[in-house]
Amino acid sequence: MSFPPPALQVIASKVASLLMQRNETLSIVETATGGLMSAAILSIPGTSKCFLGGVTAYSLESRKAFLGWTDENVKTYNGPNPELVLGLARHLRKTLVTTWCLAESGATGPTRPDVYRPDIEGPGYCAYGLVREDGGEWGKEVRVPQPKTRDENMVALAEEGLKFLLEHLENL
């Protein structure tokens, strides 16, 4: 398998090009995608001009350590949703002082998000949050068709996240 997967590389190239043309910056919070979105962006030459950093907050504990969560946030956690990831994006965007921050949280399998949210059936779900320095905020939920393997879900959800970012970059 080539890295990054071709679908991610194409989208990442478009994202990086737009950011660099505009002198804008990006940070990313990833959970279910495990850093694939950040890696795809970083695979594009010149992205040190626009990518200021990312956090792979795979556990609730890492959200406490790196993203401002408290014991209360962990105690009241009820699964991934757009409002939760918007909070993660707000925190990292402010911390790194970026133009944009994209965040995601979801389930690629075998863990099932319906433990927290009965409305989500099985893996292949992700919530995204995108914030911009001027206060713009957008949330989105995605289900990718199943059955897929864990790694297929990770790539598919990373692709959806980068598409979500690209859509907003292109519509400015």
C-alpha cells in the first residue's frame, strides 16, 4: 500500500495548496483516524508553511492531558458528536493560534459507539468539527458503508474529514 493512500493525498494536496496560497494555517485533532489526516497533509511538500500541529487524542485521558478536558468531561462523556469535537477544535485552534482547526471523533471498530449512543449502530461513524479564527464553526456526522475493516474505516473517515475541510476552504 502506498502512503498516504491516493485518495487522501489528492485531497490533502488541494487543502495544502489553498492554505499556502492564502497564508492560512491549520491544526488537527484526531481520534478515530489516528493521525492519518495530519500525515496526509504533512506528506505534501511545503506544508511546514501552513500546518502548525496536530494531536492524536485517542483516549479520554489524552484529551485531559492535551485538549483541556477535566475529570468532569470524562465523567459525563456520552460518545462522539459534533458539539464535542467542536470543543476539541476550539481548544487546539486557540492553543496553536491557527486560522483553521479540524477535529474528529468516532469509531472504526471493533469498539462500538452505540455503548454511548444507541442511535449509532456499529463502527464506521465519525463526528467532525471545523472552526475558523473569525468564529466560524461547522459540525458534521458521517457514516461510511459497512462492513469494512478497521484500517479501511480509518482511511474512509480521514477522507471524509479532509473533504469536509476542503469544502469549506473552497466555499470562502
